[in-house]
Amino acid sequence: MTRRELDAAGITDPALRAAYTRCRFLNARHGRTYFLATRLLPADRRPAVHALYGFARWADDIVDDMGAEATTAERAATLSRLEAQLRQALTGARPLEPTGARPVDEPVVVALADTAARYGIDPAHFTDFMASMRSDLTVTDYATYDDLRAYMHGSAAVIGLQMLPVLGTVTPRARAAPHAAALGLAFQLTNFLRDVGEDLDRGRIYLPADLLAAHGVHRDLLLWSRLTGRRDRRITAALRAAEDLTRAVYREAAPGLGMLDPVARPCIRTAYVLYRNILDSIAQDGYAVLHRRAVVPRRRRAVVAADGLARVLAARLGARGAAARRTPPVPCRNDTYPAKEAG
């Protein structure tokens, strides 16, 4: 399938094809829900989505998955090298290294820069993303929801904004942008709620402190629950409030689905439904996210994917019909339909 996608996108350079293939691997391995939805896009647009995901995942892994022995300074240095290559690839600027300019050879950067050029994605979105990644090196909690949203602008909202040129819209892009940004926020808030326990193991709490405090919850109580496996009604109440907050952001995002190019809507609608189903699974599991990760049952995922596929087929048939209606009629040829003789 990779070759077909690359051919459809007109990506012919062998090194560039290898870079996109690497990004697709990262998407398939780490973003199961996102990857499943991406398969519903037209083949020519999938490599760009893989590139956007692959770069984001690579940067996130530098922050979280370099190994327990990696120091904050080492992570920061690695992140800075990635950002220098990104700057060079996007703008042609020399990286900030004493050895001078070096070829950009990081596959995720190569693919990302090509995607940004093909679709005219604003480089500021990548700058904002990297700023949020750097903050993860030192910031371990957020006092208020406003503080969290400021962080999520770079870590999530800009992902939706990066995707918009790839997906295409039937309205002015500026009108769809707030909803695309909200969808990025909704997805990340869902991940924060699902991963409360894992984030706590890394020393981070993404749920706003004021939301937790409103229900009598603090870091020590969360740690106690995580370590002992015991439940507390105050934690359950706080997690339910976080779910309500997240569902409100999904409602902010929903109007944007109809603003997308019809052939892209099934992909994003499928992602929307699958991620929102994670919230359903969390609630059905009694908000036990401090002790185990909530997952959407495989059968439910299959049903949603099948619905998405049906919508893809309907959208493509609709697009073909619209194209046929726009095709001008072929003029009659005299040797086929001779004019009547004057009588």
C-alpha cells in the first residue's frame, strides 16, 4: 500500500519515498486510531498525513522515550538538533551549530518539509509545536484550564491547523480553522484523560489543578491511588468533570466536519467517533484510568471503520457524478449525425 500512496502523491525521489515510508511506519506503530482513520483518505493525501504524524511522534519520543537514563539536558539538546534541522529544511537557514551547515538527513524532517512545501502549511505551526515540546521538559502541571490550553495550542491545536490544507475545505479555510484547532484539542484532552496514570509515572499531571482541587484531588492523592490500586470517589468525580470538559470541546469541533472536502470527511469523522468512543470506554470502565488504560473494543472499532468506508465510497461516487455533470457535452460530428437535407 505504501508504494501506491507514494505513486498517487507523485513522490518519485527514492530518498523522499524512504522518508515518507518511515513516517508511515511511525503512524502505523504508534497511532492505531489515527492510522485507521487515515486509511480512509484518498491515497494521494495519506503520505502528507503520515509525515505530519511521524514528525510529531518523533519529537514527542525525544521528550518521553529516550530512556530513563537520558537527562533533561540531553533531551533538550536532541530536541534542539531536531529543531535546527527543521528550520533548515523549511527555510534554508543554516542550523545553529558550530560545525556549520549539515545536510538535513532526518527522515521525519525531510518528509515534513516536503509536505509543508506541497500544501503551503504555515511554518509558524511547527515553531509553536516545538515550543510546547520544549515546555514538556520542565513543566509538570498546569494551574488552570487556560494555562493548559496555552500549552495545547502548540501541542494539539496546531496539528489540526497543519492538517487543514491537506484535507481541503468547501468553505474559506479561515472559517474552518477554529473547528480544526478544537478537534486537535479534543483528541489531546482525550489522551490526557486516558493516560492519567502513565503521565503520573513520568511526573506529569495534565489535568488542570483547579479542576482537580474543585473535587478535593491533589497530586499526593493521585499518587496514592496509582501506587495502591485503590479508588477514591473524589478522583472519580474529578475525572468525570474532565470528561465533561472534553466532550464540550468535541462539540466545538463538530461543525468543522461539514466544512471539509467531502472525500476527506469520512476520515476525520471516523477519527472523531473513535476518539470520542475512548471517553465512552473510560466511563464504562468506572474511570479506572489510574490503574489501566481504557480501550475501544475491537468490534466497535470495526463497526466505525466500516461506516467510514461506506461514507468514503459514497463521497467518491458523489465526486465522480459532480465531475460528470461539469463535463461539457461533446459536439456532434457531421459524419455521425448528418444535417437534414433542405427539402
